[in-house]
Amino acid sequence: MNEKQLKKRNACDLQAVLKTVQGRRLLWRILQAAQIGQHGFVPGDPYATAFHCGQQSIGLFLLAQITDAAPAAYLQMRGEYLSQVQSEQNEINRQQEELNA
């Protein structure tokens, strides 16, 4: 298998994963664990800095693969995550209101 065929197969594999809610949730958790939105620097601890930068490197690689395979997928995953967070917050607010009533 040449490099072009391998790249196409990998993109197809990722597209198949991204078609499922479970796949998108899994990939979102991995991206969150990679802390791609954070900086990796840990003052006074070069080993922790290197560790965090390694995590981010994998996360950025995965994000680039996702963006290449399905450009709208990242925004879809983010939207689904934010929707879930909002739903959970609404439930917490409802329970607080019941306790205060």
C-alpha cells in the first residue's frame, strides 16, 4: 500500500468513527485530555513541561487528522459537548431551585 492509499484509508477510518456519537465523544475526551487549548509550560518543572507538550503534540496531530477527514466534525463535537454541559447545568439549577423552595 502506498502513502496516498494509506492516507485515504486512515481518513476513511476516522470518518467512520466520527459518524457515531460514541466515536465523537471518545475523540473529544482524548482532545480534552491532550489539553490542546492550554499551554504546556510548567514553571520550574521541565519534565512536566515536556510531558504536557507531548500530550499536546498528540492532541494536535489528532485534531489535524480530524480536520482533514471531516472539516465540520470538530465543531460538531464541540457543540455536542457544550449541549451536554448546558443540560447538566440546567439539571443542577433545577435541583437547587427545588431545595430552595
